Amino acid sequence: MDFDKKDYLISLFLQYEPLLTDTQKLYFKAYVLEDFSLKEIADAYQVSRSAIHDAIHKIEDHLYAYEEKLQLYQKAQKRQLLFKTYDETKDETLLDQIKAMDE
């Protein structure tokens, strides 16, 4: 998994973690955050390597689907950009845009 994809998945995971099952959270954290191999996870949870492989791909699919529908990551990125631009320009209209995003 390349760094950009991993970084994006971690960001999505942080946004949508409450929507995942406990097992999905465990597998994702072990594989992506703790960098365990599929075999190591399979051995730890006494399941097959292919079961872990399938679960990881399903978790990724869920995260992408949640973002497609809810767009929390995209909105957070936009909000950060607006705050950064405001800090640089002190343009008060940017604050109105940020407030409108929260309504």
C-alpha cells in the first residue's frame, strides 16, 4: 500500500470509525496502523489469511462508500483550507463560508 493511500485511509478511518464493527476496527488498526502482516493478524485472531485479506478490502470499500455519501473528510479539508486562507488574509467573508458549512 503506497503512502498516499495509507494516509487517506487512516484519515477516513478516523472520520468513520464509529460506523465500523469492533472486529473491523481491530483488523484495520492491526493492518494499517500497526503494520502487521495479514498472516500475523490471522494467527492472532485464529482466522485464515484470506479471511483477513477479504475483511481489509471490505473495510476499505466501506470507508470509501461512507466518504462518497457523507463527505466528512472532504468537508474537513475544505474547512481547514478556509481557516488557513482566513489566517493569511483576514477576509471576514471566509468565516461566513465556514459558518454556512456547519448549518
